[in-house]
Amino acid sequence: MSTPYTPQSLEPKWTQRWQETQAFATDETSSKPPCYVLEMFPYPSGKLHMGHVRNYAIGDTFARFKRMKGFEVLYPMGYDSLGLPAENAAKAHQVHPETWTLARIEEMKTQQIQLGLSYDWSKLVVTCLPEYYRWNQWFFLKLLDKGLAYKKKAPVNWCDSCQTVLANEQVEDGKCWRCKSIITPKELEQWFFKITAYADDLLEGLKTLQGWPEKVRIMQENWIGKSTGAEIHFKLQNRSETLTVFTTRPDTVYGITYMAIAPEHPLVKTLSAGSAQESDVAAYVAAAKAKTKIERSDATKTKTGIFTGHYALSPFTNETVPIWVADYVLMDYASGAVMAVPAHDERDHKFATQYQIPIKEIELEDPHKIITLIEENHWGSAKVQYKLRDWLLSRQRYWGTPIPVVYCNGCGMVPLPESALPVTLPKDVEFHWEGNPLDNVKNFVNTTCPRCQGPAKRETDTMDTFVDSSWYFLRYCTPQDPTQAVDFKAIQKWLPVDQYIGGVEHAVLHLLYARFFTRALHDLGLIPLQEPFQNLLTQGMVLKDGAKMSKSVGNTVDPGLIISKYGADTARLFVLFGAPIERDLEWSDSGVDGAYRFLTRVWRLCTESQGFPIKAGQGKPLLQLLHKTIHKVSQDIESFNTNTAISKLMELVNWLFLNGTTPEANHTLLKLLAPFAPFITEELWHLDHSTSIHAATWPTHDPQYLIDDTLTIVIQVNGKVRDTLVVSADTPQADIEALALQSEKVQKFAPQDLIVKKIFVPGKLLNIVVKT
């Protein structure tokens, strides 16, 4: 009788052994082909959830597989550890954000080690440490010098709950992406990164990303939002100003019956000033600005507007057209003004009907002819427009990277010299004040101008934490290097990331920002590549009772409890087997039990080998099944079909239980199972070996064993199945046809004198066509 399977004792043993021997450290001197495997690094909340477990189990399985396939694998981990949640936790628990964050990192790291994740912990990156964020500041100065970072007064998305601004990409359905509060517009002096300078480059680069899901590429393409058309300047009647509009439909210019401008457009105040409509326009503008962008652009909602009392002149017809302020026009797209053609635009048609504005039916013109007419008469020009807006960088919070500039009465805004980096966050900060806590730390705010040595004040806005995640994958190559942010040669060796894994929710946040940052650093001559991630996998969520696991819903499952009861291998196996990787996974207690029972059977098979001798005549079938399993599992891991790979392993174990096994078969089984369940396979491997199974060579299949000895041929008559034949794999076609015609079932429907022809698909079917 063998010892029972007890993951509670064997898993900690191997965890300790792997840690002590640094079993998964990357050998930078290796001559093996490099492979960089990476999951999106987490925010350290302190507790892993099952979504984390699924994400990391996918990456770890692939990394272990690649090592066994002969690759030198870079598989690091870090923590995206700046940001508002830690600041809010500090308020709630009356502890400093740094203390809170570092403690949560240790909790999360401990759980990740318990899961058997084969990270090279010497590559650890923690973004809240000055040794990391000093390079955020260094990059900022480089981008500022190149004109890719700038400050301007602009309407921004303000979250009153978080007391900070958000980038456009962080507003979801008019709400804060983090706390779900309604966003209100504000006008503030803010720092931006000029991502729009790379709009066309980012768009074109999507064509090279064939290893990305199509839905992610489409999401980025739509977010960048390239439009081709014309910019047209309309003179105003009896005024010196002009109104500039962008249109993608120059072919409709002869149907213009009104102009619409955004409530935020600078002409609104100018046109209404001193007029009879001034107070009404002002009231309307205030009401329109109070609406969210989502409300204003929602095609299902009724659009509103107000006449300014002024007219524009159409250069195409010399007619006057009224200028309206309309809530559906947004200032942050194009020029904040549109030419309205109600006969050829549904939204314009509804608005015109609502306000009894004329609707003019026209024949459409040739848009190139029209653009030529516009340019020849200097009424405007052809133009390409983008929906993408510059990345709003400023955050009015403490727990972020300080922006390395000061403000001097004599010198103005002054960037700090590199020798002054890092600008570190002050420790003596209080969080009970409203607004930005840094504003109240006088010994931080008050400083000296590096240019004139006079008094100056520091910038108290901190950087959006998406800056941290826009280049962390580069830092993993040389995380301990104090002399440079990135090492050109190391990045040339490891990048782009061969396989990146994470949630689709980052499609137009992190993934777009990382692509921009990579291009900008390439143009600065710092790195040799323009695209950071060669292949991208976006896994589904883990659900319980049909809903995403959430503390507020009360449907979470603690991975720690699963590990303590069943072991980490069971938790890993369940999340990898329960559903295709790209789909959502429904939590199932019975599924967890099933995974545990499977591992227990593997344990019995390998520890009770005397009880499973191979039966007579099963030697060749065993070889065939082993090689088919090697072939299938190898293909499935490469393509992230982990559920079908595990299913194939379950089939193999079932067969071995019924027909018997051999030591060689068990060793092959353990190798194939090792990437999925690293603990049990390491323990069982060491029954016969002194080295780690994870350093063993991945088995290869012999093609001759993939061919079946027999074939099952489907016999059809006029396309309908009438019988099947089991024949030797080398049976000639003529013999198969003769055997088919001897079948009583076939003869009933295919008399010899009515047969027209026979269609044979080798190894699969024979279709006999008869006269009807």
C-alpha cells in the first residue's frame, strides 16, 4: 500500500527547495534561445483572488513548458504599487501608504510562491520605490525636452470622489474607471504626454500585431479613430471671425442648412455677448456642460440646442446658415463645430426637425472634386483627424511619482537636472485634508530654483500610475542597474515580450500607453524596438453564480482556502481545465473535487505501479496513445488550449488504469503534466530521479505512432450514411469499394445497375451516387 497523496506536506517542501536553489533564475549567459513570458503585473491589494490564480497559472504553465522545450526563459514578477487605492487604504487604516503597500506586497508574494509560480524573484520590480520611479522622472525630462510632455489649461475629467482628474481612457460610460462615480468637467492647468504625435504610427503598427486578439486591435483602432475629410473655414455674417469645421462628408456641402458648435466653443460667448440671447445662451451652456459626454453623444437621447442669433456664410452657395449651440457637439473632437446636413445625417435630421430648421435634398458631389474646390479657393484643405487625445498625466494625489519641475517667480517653470533625481515623496504627510495632500507639506513644496538659486515651489501634481506600467517590462531585463533605466543590449536580447497575458480591460489603457512609450523611447535612441508585445493573450474572468467575483456581491472564493484543503496543484488544474482560456470560467466546487481526484489517480498510478502491470497485447496501443498524447498536449499548450490538453492527459490516465502502465509511460505522463501541476510531478519524479522534472527535456512524438492500424470508413449513398467499415489502414481503395457493395445495408439503397459513380475520401468515407 502506497503513502496517500498529501499536498499539504509535499507542496511546502518543494516550495522551500525551489527557493533555496533559485531553481527558476534566468541564466543571462545561456546560449539557449531566449523566451520572455510575462503576465500584467498586479496592484498589490494583499490577497490573491481566483482571477489572479487563473492569470498566473496560464503564464506559469507556458513558462515551464518553454523551459522544458529548451528555451532560456525570462519570467519575472513585480508590483504596480503606486496609486489611489493605497492612499485611500492609508486614510481608512491610519497608516502610511508605503507601509500599507509594502506589507500587501509581502502577503501577495507569499501566496504567489505557494501557488508554485516559477518566477525569477531576483528580477523583482516594485514601482513605489524611488529606485524605480526615479526613472519615471528621468523619462519625463527626456520627453519634455523633445516636446512630448507639456502643460496647458484644458477641460478635464474630474472625479469628485477620488479628488483627481482622469485621462479620457479612464472614463467608462461617463464614470470613473476606479470608483464608478459620475465624472464632471473642470478646467485646470495640467500636464500631458503628446501621444497624438504617434497616432498614425500606433494605428499602422496594429497591422504588425498578428499575435494579438483581433478584438483588441479593433478597440485600439477605434480609440485612435482616424477620419479622413476636409477642414473648411466659414466666414460669419457681419463679423470678422471665421468658424472652422471638420467634415468626413465634403460631398454633402451643398446641403448645409445650419452650423452647430459645442457649448465649450470659444465663439459661444463672443457671439452671444450683448445680444438679446445672451442670458438664455449662458443658461443653456451651463445646463449642457453639466451633462456627461456619454449623455451628450448617446444617439438614443434627445439632442438640445439654442440659436445664437448669428449666421455663417456658405462659400459653396453664398447662403446664410444659422449658428446653433448644440449639446451633441463635443469640443474635444476636431474643432468643436460641425456643418449640419439634415438630409444626409440622421442626427442632424432629428435636430432640424425638432427645431424646424430647413432640410435641403441634394445630389451628392464627388468628394475629391469638392476638396480641390476648397483648396483652390483657399476655403480650407484636406485633413486627417483623430479621435485620440493627448494623455492627461497630472494627478492631484500623494501616492504617485512626483513630477520633476519647479516654479520660480523669475525663471518660470524649470525642469530639475538629472542630478536632482529622484524627487522622493515626503514621509511626513497628512491625509485628513481635502484635495492633494502634497499641497500641505511645506518642506516639500518650498525649494530652490536650480537655475537662479532663488526660492521656488515644487510641482505637487503626481504622475498617472499608468506611467509606471508603460515601461516596467523593459526594466525586468536589468532591475538592479542603478546607472540607467534600460539596457539596450539586454532589451535587444529579450524583447519584444514573446507572450504577454492579461485582461482585455486594458486594451485602450495600459496596452496603448505601453505601445506609445516604447515608440517614444525608441525615437530617443534608448531601445531597439517599437512594439513591446509580440503575442497577447486576454483570458476570461472567473465567475461565481453567473457574476464576476466581487466582495460587494459576496461571491468570492479565497484561493488560500482552496490551497489549504486541496493543494495548489488542484487550484491550478481547475482554473486551467474548467473552460477555454479566452472565455469566462464559472466556479464549480465539483470541478475542484474532480481536479483533486484526477491528481490522486496520478499519485496512485505512480506509487502503486505493481498494481497496474501492462496487459498482454497492449504494448503497441500504449505507444500509440503516448505519442498521440505528446503531440496533442504540446500543440495545445503552444496554442493555450489548456483545457483540451488536460482532457487528453485524463484520457491517458484512464487508459493506464484499465490497461496497465510502464515506468517509461509514467515518466512521460509526469513530464506532460509538470507545467500544469508542478508539485505532485516533482515529488513523483524524484521516486526515480535526483534532478528536477522541470529541468527535464520535453518529450517528442514519433510520427509513425500517430497513424492508426485500422480505419473506420463511413459509407454513404447519395450523401446519407448507410453503414461503416473497419478496415486495415493499408487496405486498397478497390477492396474498400468491393466490401462496401457487399453490405446488405448498402445494397438496399444502391443496386448495382443504378450506381452512377463512387466518390472516395481516403481514410474517411465512400459516397456511392445512384440514380434516383
